[in-house]
Amino acid sequence: MPRLALLAAVAGLLLAAPAGARITDRELSCADWLKSGAHRKSEYAAPVANKIKAFCTANPRMKAIDAEMTMTGD
């Protein structure tokens, strides 16, 4: 029984933790991110990826990782 409780606790922590950012280069601007074509390989569902792309298009000087965090709430 203790194994089951431990497994449940670990699973709960994993589900409660926010998703990690998919854009890993902290210095990459939105403009550079769009130019690189990385937005075409997004790990997000299409509606979320489109929101990030639209936000980056409107804010090209913003850091791409910040735009991603803004649109995903992470």
C-alpha cells in the first residue's frame, strides 16, 4: 500500500507542475524565432501554437520565451 501512496503523490506533483517552456533559447527574439521556422515544429496544439505565433508577429522585439509564457500562462 505505501508504494501506491507514493506513486499517487508523485503523479499528483507531476500533474500539478506547470508545463515547461518549449522555447529553450532565452535570448531568442520573436522575430528570430519566426525567421528560424521553429514555430512550424511547435509541440503545442494548433490553437495554442497559432496564438504564440500571432503574439510574436505583433511583438517582434519581445523574447520568444516570454511570448510563449504569456500565451500559455506558464
